[in-house]
Amino acid sequence: MTPTSDLDRVAMIVLRYMRRPLFALLFVYSVGIIGMALMPGQVVDGETTHMNLFHAFYFFTYTATTTGFGELPNGFSEEQRLWTILCLYTGVIAWFYAIGSLIHLVQNPYFIQAMDGFRFARKVERNEEPFIILCGFGDAGSLLARGLSDHRMRAVILDADPERIKALAVRDYTVPMPGLHADASAPKYLLAAGVEHPACQALVALTNNNDVNLKIAVMARHLNPGLRVVCRSTSARHEANLRALDNVTVVDPFEIFAQLLYWAIARPELHNLNAWFVGARGVALGAPLKAPRGNWILCGYGRMGYWVHRYLGAHGVGLRIIDPDVDAQGDGEDTVLVRAHADHAALVTAGIDDAAGIVVATDCDADNLSTLLSVTELNPAVFRIVRQNSHENQVAFDAARADLVLQPSLTTARRILKLLISPLVQELIDWLAEREPSRTEAVVARLQATVGEEPPHLWSVRLIPGEAPAVTRYLDSDGVITLGALCRDARAFPDTLPCEALAVRRDGRSIMLPERDFPLEGGDELLFCGVDWVKPILQATLHNPYTLRYVITGVDAPRGYLFAWLEARSWRRRSDHRLTGRR
């Protein structure tokens, strides 16, 4: 759907609603003008005068605007006055009819939707900056939009709930984010959102319906096969279908929840680093949570409980599961099943007195908060991890003061944000998860020394002509650039900017934690972590050949032709003096 087609739709609706009022006005004024021209006027010099059509049209024109009478060659006759009274009343009735029809037209939902679609499509078509299509503006969608705004990444938003689109209009985003109330699975709305636009970088499907997410992904793959698609799925069947599509990344919030939970218990240093990367509230780098080892209680065994059991059971963490419908197939050597709701009696049966920790992970926030009250009464010292389903209940969960609150929507948004910023972020986390904890601790120490107490800012740079023209030209001329040289501060040479290159993607393979003497090549993708103000300074180095040469050589080369000629002449004189002295 293009702006032209939307405009045609608006025109059709206007003609449909305003055709009769316009014809009524045209009929009343045509009859009035012709009648006024035919009505006999006053007798002047023994002859009856008549108003010509131009004067009649002129009279009705300024009468319709209620500006009054005047500027006529003669006064009206009785016949003309009677005809004027008749025309005035019929004109008022016609105008009331037309204005009422216009009001009904403006209030018509189809007209409003058509106008919104036209303005939305026009904004997207005129956009030249890279953007993301975000389908679904619920909890996860709004959190992802906030993260994109913080990283100055644009998005266009589609959602089937008009109230969410109204809420979008009052958000204080740092970049424009137009939204449209529409079914994101309809191809015409995907086209209006710019699925074929050359500046569209990715499409994210985050609706609460797995069938809709699957349909959006399929439609997007047909409309633009080269477009990257990220899709949320909580169904094994839908996930299998999505993974069969090319260039589609599937994000399962339940699996992410279980992975983060396992890291919090078994790999606290990795959990701390990941939370610091995504800007989790109250997280300080190098200060991980100390979750105790031992037997844990899991309340709720849905799909999320299955993933929690799978992750913790695979690493030798004993579980006692409380759920009225728990499947016996989930039983294992270190698993105890309690088929009941997670109330006071069930917690006692599960052994809350000697449990190391408890995970309250049902899909009802009220049940989770109620279970936390019982846990606090029975064993205040137990480590408490709770699932928060709705972002609106944030205040209540803050008051519960659990040791760790995990929101599926928030974890989903953060995972997708990392994928959109650069897939290297998640690759680095997964790479560290397969290494010894000492490697993660070394990365933490390295980032602490570089960034300090400042909040982290992640961004990626590709060494291509469009993003780093100065670097690519320098490398093409057989120049050598190392990571350490690229990260020098041109304002205080040879000091280094407070940033770290965490990964390099080259020819389809990833190089994690490269050293400062690592030589760069054209086409490399670099993942940086630093403070926010470093990015524009580094961008200047990537684009300005003089700044780049200065941070590499430490020599501020002359920039004008005259100064370059004088510098070359001075260099030749110094060379001649050295040669003469040697002789």
C-alpha cells in the first residue's frame, strides 16, 4: 500500500459521503442565481431592469459568506426581495446538511483510518534514515522501542490495538517513531510500513499471538526475501515452522528466562556482565548476585517451567516442582513433584525450610506475589526469584523485594535489542558461557578499567566506504591500522578513548576479545563498548582522513595545497642539510 493508493481511498470515501451535499448546494445556488437573473428589478427611466448572471453570482457569493449586502447598481424590487428570502432559507438548510455530512465524514472510522494510513505511508516513504519495522506495541514492543530510541535507532510501529498507538504519540523518544493502527499480518500494511524500503534493516514480530507472528514472518519473507526477520514464539510448533524459514531469527522468551536463571545460579559473573550490557536497573559491573547452591523449588511447570527444569537439571541443580498439572515425564533423579497449587501447605510439603532458593514462575502475577508472601513467612532467608508477567505491576514487584525479578517481555526486548545493535553482542555472551569463569572475570576487569562507573554504550562499525570512508581508503592504499591506533583520542594523542573492541566479524567468522595490536581489514565489523560520548569522536576518525592519519602516525599533516607544498619543501631542505653535513 503506497501513499497514492491511500489517497485514492480517502478520495473515494470523501466522494461517497459528500456527493449528495455537494449536489444539493450546487442545485440550490444554481436555481438561486438563475432565478435572481430572471426576476424583474426596479423600473429605471421607464424600463424594467434585470440583474445579469455575473451580478447574480457575485451577489450569492458574498451573501454565502455573510459579509452583507451592497455594491449593487440599483435597489431590489419586491420580487427580488422575495426571491432572496427564499434563497437564503434554502441555502441555510443546504449548508446545514453539507456541514453535518462533513462532520459525519470526519468522524467516520474508515475515513480516519484511511487518513492515518496515508500520513503514515508518506512519512515512511520520505524517510531516508535506517529503521526497524516493529509489529506489536505491547510490553515487549514498547520496551524494545525505548531501547531503540536510547540507541538513536528509528522504528515504524504497527499494532492492532488503537489505544497502544495513541499511547505511542505521547512517548518522548529521541528519534521519530511513526505508528499505525493496523493488522500487521496484512501485506498492504507491511508495504505501507516500508518492508520493501531500501532503508529498512529488519522486521520484528512481537504480537501476543503466535499465529500472527508466524504469518507476519511468512509475508515479510515473500515481500522482501533479503530482509532480516526477528520473531517471538512461545510455541514449539510455530518455532519449528519459523526456523525452517531463511533469514528468520526466533526468540523464545521462556528459553531466555531459563538461561538467565541458570546464569544467575551457576554463572553469576556472566549474568552480571549480560545485565550490565543491556542496562538493567541497579546492576553494577563486577558486583554479581550470589545465588546459593543446593536444592531449589520451582512453582509452575508450563513451557517456562519446562525450560527452567531443562537448564537447571542439565547442570545438576536439584528441583522440587510445585504445579497441579505437572507432567510425570518431567520427573528425574533430582526432581521431586508436588501436584498442588503453590500455597502454604504445598511449600511446606516441598521442603521450603531447607531449600536454597525458590523460582516462582507461573503466568499469573497475583499468584506469584501471593506465593512470595507465603515464602517470606515460612523461610525469609531463602533466595527468591520471581517471574513478572505484566510491566504494569512493576510497583507491586518492587515492593515485594525479591532477590531477582525476571520479566519475559523485558528479557525478550533486551535480547532482540542486542541482535539489532549487533549479533556480535550475543555471540560474545554465548562464547563466554562456554569458557571458564576466569575469562569472563578478565573481561569484566578490562571493562571496569576502561568504562569505570559510566553506563555502557554498545555499537558496531563496519569498515566499508559508506560507514568508514577514511579507513577504507587508507587500507586500500596498503596502509596498516591496528585496533589500538583506531581507538586513540585525537584530542589528546596518544591517549586512548574509553572504549573496548569486544569482537570482530571477518569473512563470516567471529574473533572474540581481539588485542590492541590486531590489524584491521576492509569489510570488518567491529563491536565496541564504551561511554556514550566516544561514538561521535570515533565516527570523526572513521570519516576524516586527516584525523585518521594523525591517530595512526601522531603527525598532523598540512591540509591545504599551499601548506602541503611548504611542508614538502621544508622536508627537502632538511634532507639536503643532512646530506651536506654528512659529506
